[in-house]
Amino acid sequence: MNNIIAILKERCLFDNVTSPDLEEAVSSPMTVYAGFDPSSESLQAGNFVTIMALAHFQRCGHKVIAVVGGATGLIGDPSGKASERKLLSQEAVEKNQEGIHENLSRFLDFEHPTAPAAILNNYDWLGKFSFVDFLRDVGKNFRMGTMLGKDSVRTRLQSEEGMSFTEFSYQLLQAFDFLQLHDSHGCILQIGGSDQWGNITAGIDLLRRLRGVEAFGVTIPLVCDSSGQKFGKSEGNAIYLDSRKTSYYDFYQFFFRTDDADVIRFLKIFTFVPLEEIAGLERELREEPERRSAQRRLAEEVTRAVHGDDGLGVAQRCTGAMFGQAMEGLHAEELLSVFADVPSRELSLDAVVGNLVVNVAAESGLCGSRGEARRLAQSGGLYLNNCRVGGVDEVVSEPQVIDGKLLVLRSGKKRYHIVRVG
């Protein structure tokens, strides 16, 4: 069996371990779990770090469990948070659970012949407790001094925001998850981000106290780029694994725009590309950085893993459209994602279909006048949907209006203008 700890270290997916004994323990198959917070109806690119770690465990023959926090999501994990999160309703959490279940089902092998993955919801066991029963059966096993000493608690208690009793109790809930998974699935290992250390050790202490077993925890680095920006954030907007929230094109471009200083590390973390091949891409990056071969491989591998070959194909065609390639097969919403920052104007269908392209170019604002538009067409510099306009007499046909909603006009090589057809 491959040494999973060595693999995690090679792949920049290892931060810390609760006991050095784990290295020997993982030489035999074991059950490992990670939790996912249903704060949104889709996981984010940052969650992909934990997903990849679980996938490596499964590839090494271990059984993996993904726990969706249907109960803990109602409380909100204070770890790494500067203020208390807005509490979600039961209905919102249930809706978010469905999306996260779909996300996870793309990456974990539930048909594995010896170690099939599982997705569980901690509301199934935590939802059965009354407040009194939980305090009596679980709360009595925790000591205030230990709880107050957790970094996540101490940091918040020293802030102006403080910490509510609800958040303070969160570590008890996550600790009980570990106990429940040990009893029902023989789980003795929990993995999570480095900000989860306190929650993980709380579960280990509970298992030792109530079951007399040694359990383990492994933390994964919180991935940041070379500027210190937390991974998965783009100008304040999260990058989601659901194409309805982040388009194929935007997802692909997020990875393609990775800085040279980060791309090799990200290839190790977010892909299964062999390390030998990554070393070759690193050499090429040093010698020919302008080719961006490493960034292209990263974007292709991650987009394919998250969205499949079809999603990758759309992202690549959208990228090509930005650089003058054909737009066949692309839909209006996809192109709007590509040209989100391009000037646009709305025109009626009657003002577009059957009208001269040069007139539409002038009325849309691409050209300052019809005379300018005619001169542009005569010089071969006017394009409709990335196809050169043949002459001043060419008219817009209805099939050229993409999905009945959109025209893409271009002047020269790079100056685009969108016509939204209403």
C-alpha cells in the first residue's frame, strides 16, 4: 500500500498530524472522514483541496467518508472567522446539502470494489438529541479550560465581536461526529484545514475518553496564492464548482491566470498529474514562461475533473472566441460570461434582423457613424460573431442572432462590442 502521508507531503497537502504513530497506522486500510459546511448550494474551489486529499486516501486503499454538516451548518463553525456567521434556516441548509452532495459525487468513487466512498449528513444523528440529553451525554466529557484554550476560541474572545455560546459549542458537535463515525464505520482519522486543528483534537480527546481508542487527525494547509490571497477568491467573488454559479469559462480562466510563482504548487495540489511531468512543466516555465504551458495544463486538468470533457470543451471554445476563433456551439449565456467587461447596447430584434451590419455597428456604438462603419467593412476590419463582414451590403440574418439574444461585433483584432437583442 502506498504511503499516503508521503504522498500528501509531496503534493503540498500536508500541514500537521496529531501523532507520529499515524505514519505506521496508515500502512493498513483505515476509514477517514472530512466535513463540508453547507453554507452555500455549491462547494468552492477552496474546498477542492480537501476533496483532493480524500481522493488520494481512496486511491491508496482507504475508505473515505464525506460528512455534509446538515446539523453543524445550522450553527456555523467559528474557526478562522472574525465574526459570527449569519445563521441559516433548516430549509436553506437542506437545499445547500443537495448541491454539495452533487458536487462530491463527481470526485469520490462510490462504486469502488473494496473501499467505496460514502456521503453522510450529521443531522441524521445530531438531530435526534434534545438539548438536555446532549449536555448530559456529550457535554459532561469536555472541560472548560481545554475548550477556552483552543486557538479559534481564544482569538475570538479577544476580539471586539466576541463569541456566542452557540459558536462556542460547535467543537462539541464536531467531536461527536467523530465518535459517531467511529462507532458506525470504524473511523479513526479526520482530515481538515489547518484551522480545524482544535475541532479535530476535541474529537480525538472524546474518543480516547469514551472508547479508549487512539484516533488521529491530519490537517491540510490553507492554500493561498503568492500575494497571500486565500485560494478560491477572485476579486472578492468565490469560484464555485457549480457552473450555474461560476461559468465553465470563468472557472477555466481562474486557473489559467495563476501566477508563475503558484502554478507548480497548484499542479501538485489540484491535479493527479505525475510529479515527473510537473517537474518538466517547471523547467519549461523557467525557460519559456510566455508559453504558459503549466497554467494551461492546470486549467485543463482541473476543469475536466470538475466539469468533465464537455465543460472543458465549452471553456476552451469560449477562450478561443475571445481571440477571434469561431463561435459555433456556444450559447448566449456562455458568451456573455466571456465578454462580461465588453461595452454593450440593447437593440430590438426588428432593429437587427434584416438590417445592414454596418447600420447595426453604428447603432450599437461600435462605430461612431454609419460612414465609419462602412469604411471599416470596406477595409475588412468589421466582424460579426468573429466572421469577417463581406461588404457594406451584408445584412444580419436571424440565425446569426445567438439564441435569439446576442450579436458579437468586432472592430479589428481586439475591440469587441455586444448587442443584446431584446
